[in-house]
Amino acid sequence: MAAEPIPRFACASERLEGPVGTIAVASIRGELDLDVCDEFGERLREAGIGAEALVVDMSDVSFMDSSGLRVLLQEAMRFESGGGRFAVVVEGGSPVDRVIALTEVAGRLAISSTREEAIAAVSEEAE
């Protein structure tokens, strides 16, 4: 039996309880480009409703262009401006890692290489 193809875009979310309150985790799969960037932003906003922290797991993203990166940066700024904590899971050498490196925006995002590291980072008490 053939493996199921990766959907063009999908977002699954879950909620965890941590020391800082509710942590929403949005797991993104597929391609992030101009055609899906509005839906990508909507899914991140929906996932973050009522959460104190939002982790966006980009491990299963097979392609991302500048429009996907723009939405990721906008949602990070929006969520953080409301007092929330925002982190992104990006595997080294992945398509997302390459776009972030090329555009030199790594300093504007809290990036972790694993989901566990990102959850730990947003769970740390503010000093």
C-alpha cells in the first residue's frame, strides 16, 4: 500500500498545561506559500485563542516561501504584543531553516530544534 501524500497544507493543534498556563501547539504540514498564507494565519490565530503560549511546529513543512515567513513573523509579533510567548520548531537544514537563514530573521523568532525544547522555552518563568 502506498503512503498517503502530504497534504498541500494542514494544521493540527493541541493544548497542554504548563507552569505559565495553557500552551497551544500548532503542528504545520505541507507547503506554505501565497495560496495558503491566509489560512495559515487564521489557523495560528485560532490555535492561540485563550493560550498563554503558542508553539508552532514547522518540522513537517516541505516548502515555505516569503509569504509563509511573513505570516509567521506577523503572528509571532501579534501574539507576543498581547503578552503571550511564541516559539517555533525548525529542524536544521529544513526548507523553513533555509528560508529563515536566507532572510536573516532568526533573531526575530524564538527558534528551537525540537518540540520539547520549544515547549520548555515557553514554559520558563519570566525573570
